[in-house]
Amino acid sequence: MAYLCRLAFISFRNIKSSMVFNESENQEREYLKRIIFKIKDIISYTDQSVNEHVDTLKQHKAYIWTNKDIDPHEIRSMRESILNHFAIGENVIAKRRRLGKILDIPYFGRIDFREKNKDRSGKPIYIGIHNFYDPVDKINLIYDWRSPISGMFYDYELGEAFYTSPSGKIKGNISLKRQYRIRKGMMEYMLESSLAIHDDILQKELSSGSDVKMKNIVATIQREQNKIIRNNETETLIIQGVAGSGKTSIALHRIAYLLYTQQGKISSKDILIISPNKVFTNYISNVLPELGEENIPETNMEHILSAVLENKYSHQDFFGQVNDLLSKPSAGYIERIRYKSSYEFICLLDKFLLHIENHYFEATDVQLTRLVTIPAGYIDEQFRRFNRYPMRRRFEEMTDYILDWVRINYHITVTTAERNRLRKEMKKMFKGNNDLQLYKDFFKWAGKPEMFRMYKSRMLEYPDLAPVAYLHIALEGVANRTTVKHLLIDEMQDYTPIQYKILQKLYPCRKTILGDANQSVSYGSSTAGMIKKVFVTGEIMKLNKSYRSTSEITNLAQKIWPDNEIEAVARHGDEPCIIGYNTPEEEISGINELIALSKMSADKVTAVICKTERAAKDMFEKIKIYHTDSHFLHNQSAAFVKGVIITSIYMAKGLEFDEVIIPQANQENYRSELDRRMLYVGVTRAMNKVIITYTGKRNEFT
């Protein structure tokens, strides 16, 4: 540790001698330089340490390789030493990685906190993405934003405050609060603040351009957001957040917080996110690594349901359902979606399962051996006896029980072939061994045969996939118990109650569920209240403040789809433009001109968002001739890049762009309630500018 003695560094032990530590901005800038110098020095030391461990490992391996006749005890000792050096080296590398991440932005905030009946002056708490410990004074120079003491930065103004430590509640007083904007190790400015997040800093962050990756927001977390992030008690947290409220980012920060507070109990690989598509997954993939955590595994609802059914049935996916509803909606299809998205539908399925229990098993006599026959009545009795098992899982238990009875009463040993025949015969007595046939039987039993229609090429319609899986689980049970300890479900409004019922059975763990009922793209959407019906111990928390869009854009969105609970942040910009053209050709020409204007501003992401994917593809073919940097974002895309993005409203869900152009927004193209909601989703993707174009009659929603 001799390298630390060379540092000329102000010790926190001297803080008590002055009223305010680093009182002026110049002092703060000098302090930042010294912090960065110390970080670099420790990085240099860790690099040296890593090299030493690597050299030691090479020496140990070379020694074992060149000395074939060494004592087995020495080999064992050497191997233990290698493993120990490897583990220490990994820890040093992880530390080096963390230090590298904080070098550009060591911290973003500070509070001076004086514990009650203790220090005369406040102890400065500098807050950053990661902890930074001073081995000389043996104190933290920078506190991780997730630590209990850092929570006060988000939750309290100047005055009385407290935080909860392992030893209990620590009360005190916040005498100073500062916020910094530091980039590449340079302090751009410093602000005194009495509030959690100074409005000037929030405005600057919100006005910055969009990116191809979602960014962390630790420097601008608001009080209501922090309450959600640090909720460590609720088993199932349901977050209803308006468009632009940062709900996805908050959910990811919540995951980072849980990983921090439950180290050793849960890791990134124990968490699973259900996301709408690969593009969205890629878009959010930067947040957790920025916060020092590994990315978490992801999946989608179709994959989960298909896996339950062992991939036996081809089916329409959710994207296909949305596409059909937007391009060729039929009243019958909409009615089927609504029917299968209701709680009454689940209740009917449960009643049908009881009907299966009572009527689908018809026992008959089984000739077990030449001299022994198992009576039908006795077999039926055993089927009822084992009712704690799923119906299709009873036959193994029934076979063992009946054979024990035979052995006791007839004093004979049954052969393996006879045992297998008994089990096979009893299984044949059950008429519910085919999931799809049972599902068809259900509609006949319910008196609604018109509610089941096969999709083209003998595929299941998307709304039928979950009910078939629900029946399968009820009859088979859950085959493989999951190792998932926390389930994160995004775009909650796009999943139906029966899908949540299935998730409840498959993943009996803690959950964070988030979305916005106003952004549903189907007729089978779920509200937070509906979801809480499934997860009765769940807690609903709301995020009503929208940070993404300017007030002018939010006002237009409110006109399209009114929401009394939304509260727009006070950030102003251009009024949205609604431009009419005489012909489709003129509209395309106008859009190309608008794109050319937007490209004059550097580092902007402009999106042309069409109603359907087919419309987006047609638009892309016309735009790419004039703009070679344009990109078509479609259902099979895995990511998007900066430039001009042409995509559908469905694919744009969850993303944000500096400027949004919504073409072909006339009365004919956007006329249904679903169209209206889609238009709302499209408009709320924009941060700074919205342009709506049309030919023909102007849309009445705008």
C-alpha cells in the first residue's frame, strides 16, 4: 500500500475543523481532480496486482507441468493455491472494472448529513454509481447510489432526514445538497439545491438527445421513482406508469437495487425479463451494465406458452394478432379476443376442469393376471383418492398403490410387463389426454362453439395459445420447477388475465410488473387493477409524471387519448405540426424534405412511425432512395442504430426518438378505438418534435 503515501489528499478526518467542506465551486473542482488522481492511482495498482496474479498462475502451472513426479499432496496444495490466486484475480479484475466505470463520472450528488446528537457539522456524502473506498482513512469517499444513506439524496429536502442502517434508524439533519454534472472527469457545473433533483439539471438531462440505448438515470431519479426502486417488501409490485414516466428504466434500477441489497441471495442469472421483442431488449441492454450489474436473461410470452405445450402446436404470435387487428379486423375475431381475455372465461375453464374430473374418467375392469382382475369400481375409487395430483399424473401413483394392494391380498409379484399394461389401460380410461381436443370440447360444453376458430394453415389463433397451456398445466402440472427468483414483466397491458394466471403457476417468485393501460395495442388488455386480481398480494404504485415529451407534445397526446392522471414536466418546445398534402406522392416528397431538415441537426434520432409493418416497409422503400442512412425496423430486427428509422407503431413501443413523423394519418387510416390508441403510442415516442402528415380528410383524433 506504499503507493498511497505519495498522495497529497485532503482527509475527511479534517472536515470537522471547517463549517463546510469544499465550500466554493473552485474547491469542488480541485477536490474532483484529487479524487480522479486517486482512482487512477488505484487502477494502476490493481493492474499491477492482476499482472502479478497472472505471473504466479503461470509459474504454478509450469511447475506442475515440468515436475511430473512431485508428491500428490504437493500437487493438491499447488492446485488449491492456483484456485485461490484465480479467485483473487477475478475479484481484482471486477474492482478494476468498477473503478474504470466511475472514472468519467465519479459522482453526481452530495449531501451533508449530521447525525442527531453527534457531529457539529454535516458529514459530506458524495454519491455516485459505485462505492469508492479510501484505504488510508478507511472511509468511503463515494457512496453507491443504492446504499441506505444515499437514499436521502432522492427523498429529502434540506432539514430533518433519516435512513435505515443494519443497526436501525439513523436520524439527523441535511444541511447541504449539491448536484454536479461531470463528464469525462471534468465538472461542467455545480448547483445548490434544496430539492431532491434540481429542476435545471433535470431539464438539461431531458433535453439531451435520444440514443440507440436506454441510459441510466441515477442522477435524476425522482422521489416517487425512488420509492418504487427501493421497495424491498412487496412480493408483487405492479407499476402503472404513463407514457414517458420512465417505468422501464425504474424497473431496471429496481433490479440493480435488489441485486445490491441481496448480494449472495440473488444474482443476475436468477432474474428473468419478459419483453415484447428483441429490439426492445437490445434497447434496454445498456442500463444494468452501466450500473455495474450483468444483463439478465430475457424471453417472451409466446416462447413460455409454447414451451409449456412442448412446441406441439403452430400458432399465431402477438405481433401477427396486432397486425391483423390493424390491417383486416373482423368483428368475430375481436369478439373472440375479448371473450378469452375476461375473468369469466377463466372461471368457465375452471368449471370445465371440474367437469373433466367428474366425467372424463370411465373405469373398466382390468385383467391384471390370469387369476387377478382389478374391478372398475376399485380403479375409480383410486382415481378419486389421488385427487391431489393433476389428473394425467395420477396413473403412476394409482398403479403403485393398486399393485401394493394386489401383493398384500393375493400374495403375488406382478411382472414389469403386467405393471406397464395396468398403467396403460388406466390411462386409456381417461378421455382427456389431448390438449387441443379438450379445448374444442370446452367450447361445446360452454355452448359457444363459434368462439373457437383455427387460424390459417391449421394454426392456433394467438388468444387460444394461453388457454390451451392453462388446461395442459391443470392436467399435467408444472414439469420443471423454475430457478427464477424474480420475474420482470414489461408492457403489462398487452398480457391477458389467463396469461398472468399461467405466469403465477410457472414462476412462484417475486415479481415486478409494469406498463401503461393507455398504450394497449389489443382488445385483450389488462389494467393494473385486473392484474392485482390475479396477484392478490400485489401492490399497485403509479407514476403519473411524464418526462419524455415536451408539454406541447403531451398536450397533443392528451387530445388523442385523454388521461386525467398524467402530469407533464414543464419542458417546452415546438408545437406539433399537422401537414396535409394533395396526393400520396406529394406526402412522400414532403416527408423526404422533413427528414432532410431533421438530419441537419447532429446526433438526432428521427423516426417515421407507420401504422403497420407493411406500411412501414412500403415507406422505407420510398425513403431509402433519397436517404441511404435510413433503416427499416421490423419484427425480426434485433437492434436499431442512429439515423432515420422507419418502423411500425408496435415496434416503436417502449422506444423514444428526438423527432417523430407519423405519415398517412388521415381519417380513413386511423378511425377505430384501437387506431386511436396506436396514434397515441406513436405521438408519445417523441421527445422534442412531432410531425403528422396525411392526404385526404384530416383525422378527427388530432
